[in-house]
Amino acid sequence: MNVEYHRNFVKDVDKLPLSAIKAVAIFVNEVKAAKTLRDVKHCKKLEAVENAYRVRCGDYRVLFLFIVKNDTVYLRRVVSRGQAYKKHI
């Protein structure tokens, strides 16, 4: 799949501890290698926003949008678990 990074995602990753950065890097590589969204492990749909998903990476959540027509994943944010569901998408 195609992967695009939102500027907030890049800023969030810069603030993370090294262990969390490694977990996010593993997730990004998994998304790039996936042929469909079903191939991404532990991906959960968010109810409030259409095409919004989240993946747990340790104590953090990676929030992203999946656009079906061009098989693109837009990585939007990496936030702590407590902040993950406060309209960051």
C-alpha cells in the first residue's frame, strides 16, 4: 500500500522515546508491505470518523485514514492512549 505522512505525524514521532519510535517504524513497514488493510495486524476501526483506524504501538496509538480508491494510508497522529480518542483525526 502507499503511505503518506501528515506533518503532525512527523512532529509526534520526533517527540517519542526510542522504544516507541521503533514500534512505529515496525508498524509503518508492515503497512508498506501489506496488500490490503486486512493484512495490517491489530488494526481497529474508529467509529466517529469514516475510514479512520488506529493501531496500538506500546503506550501510544497510531491514528490513520485509509483511502480505498488509491490504496493509500495517511498516517495522521501518534498520541498517548489517553489522548487517542479526542478528535485528533
